[in-house]
Amino acid sequence: MFEAVLPASPETCFAEFIDLRSARLWLPGLKKARVVRSDAQGRPVEVSYEFGEILSYALVYHYDDLLHRVRWVPSAGLRDGVSGAASFDAAGEGCRFRYSLESARGRSETHETDVAEAFATWMRRRAAT
């Protein structure tokens, strides 16, 4: 599990993490993300991802707004997806960001840390501007 304190509120970090419009700006290697299904609030429930020429998969998301948490699992029948979760809890004037993967089939040993660190760096840059 990756853990870091970020210089923004849990609400801000949670909203930024689930915003696909900015994902290409921080998610390493992301070429395309397409929302397949959305919930009543307009949040992505199922998303199709493309990373480079050979890696593509779809994930299904489950949100807990009160706790600022999101979980994801691969869409049925897709073997390259990852399972995991992210949470954002109040910590002083910022938030404690936790990111973990339960399944990272075919990914590097550093994939979990690489993705989480990329998001943490993105949020630190945004807070600095």
C-alpha cells in the first residue's frame, strides 16, 4: 500500500482522482480513457482504458462519497484489468491518500507506487499553483 499526505482536502483529492478529464495529465502511460457507463451523478462506473499499443482493459468503479473512497475491479471477462482502492482522509490541513492494488496482473513490481506517486505529485503541483 502507498500512503502520503497531500496538500488538499479529502473532497478535492477524491474529486480529482475520479475525474477522467485530468487522468491523462498524471496517469503514467495512459493514451485513452472512455466512459462506458456513468452513474446518476455523472461519475464513471465503467471505464475502458488504453495504455500504449498492447494494453487495454475496462474497470468498474464503486464509490463511497461519505468516506471519500473508490474501489475498482476488472470488467467481466477482461484479463488485464487491476483491482484496487484509493481513499482520502482528513489529515491536518490536507489529506492522507492511500492507494493499494489487490491484483496487478502483468504489471511491474513498482506499478502501484508509480501510479500513486504520479497522483501525489499531480496534487502537489496543483496546490502549488
